[in-house]
Amino acid sequence: MSETQDNPGPSSDTPSPGNATSGAVGGPVRPVLAAGAAKRANASVIGMLIALGISIAAFLPVVLMNPAPSTDGFQPNINVTEVASNAADVAGFTPVTPVVDRSFRNNYARWESGTSDGVPTWEVGFITPAESFIGLVQTKNSNPTWLAQVTQNAPVTGTREAGGQEWELRDRGKGDKSMILNYRGTTVVLTGPAALDEFTILAAAVVRSLDAAPAVTVSPTAAPAP
């Protein structure tokens, strides 16, 4: 009696020809870009770079011709005459509006009610031709304490003629200096670090403005009734 032996089928562990690549050592195979595709990709990158260069070349002249504004050169539009006209109603005198060379620029004009020191003042700021500063203060209620404060306790060092008037000069030798004029019922103080020549120009314009305005008269104190 012969024994029939079954022929075993192929083992499931045996790799099929289709899986031979995936079982190879060294990981997945990286695709290789065809020469034509690589050429087209390079051409696209070069084209984008050329387009970017053309855009920059076209935009750059516009930027150079229109530079960004500098904050240091900002010049506020101050109408000193208009502000002075509004202040005259409460000042009790005509605020000075010095007319000087256009190289003097105003950076503020205001009426201060004097709530902190009891001395109401008209104030105007001037940027000088040398890009320095002089501040003008005018009041009809000047007193020694207030005057010392405004001039930063600088000592009296002499006088200086401007506009046909003798101005008192207070100067500590460095920093701010002041020129003071008591004239036609008000006191005008010019203070700042500018050169004295620029002070003199502005002071002369102040005198012209004072001469053009009505003098301030102080009513005498009424005598008590008997």
C-alpha cells in the first residue's frame, strides 16, 4: 500500500516577486526628478527672481523721491494772531504778537490762567533760525517771586538795548538766559538758550508790537468812603 504524500503549497512567508523591492535593505527608494522637469523648475525660479528684481527697480525711485517725513522737522501750524485775539478778552491787555523773520517759527501760543501761581500769562514759543528756542511770557501781574521763578533765579548781569528800549539781562553764564522789559503796563520776559543776537531780533519785534497796542492803564485804588 503506497502512501500518498501531499505536496505543500508555497509558504506565506516567501516574498512575492512584486514585494521584492519593498523588502530591500536601505529604506524607500527616492524618486528621481526627470531632466526635463528639473529644467522647467529651475526656469520657474529664475523667472520669479527676475520679476522680483524688476518690481524692486520700478518701486525704488518712487521711495527715493518720496522719503518718509521726519518728526524732527515737524512744524505745527500756529496762528498766533488768532490765539492772541481770543486771549485778549480775558487778559486785560493786548497780547503781543511779534512779527519777525520767517526763519523764526512758532511752536505754541496759549493763555495760561495762572491757577498755580496766581499770575495769568500770555505765552508764545519761538524756534530761532539757529534751531534754538526762546519762550515769551507777558503779564500785567508781575511780582519779584514770579519773576525769579520764570528766569530760573538767574542773576541780573546788565542791560541790553533792543527796539529802542533797555531790557534787563539775567544770565548764569550757561544754559538759559532772560531779557526782561517793563513797558506800557505789562512785563515781557524772553527766556531760552538761544544766542543774544537772536534775543535782540525778537525783543525788537516785541517792542514794535507793544507800541502798536493800547497801553495798559492801572486804575488807582479807590479811597475809602468817609
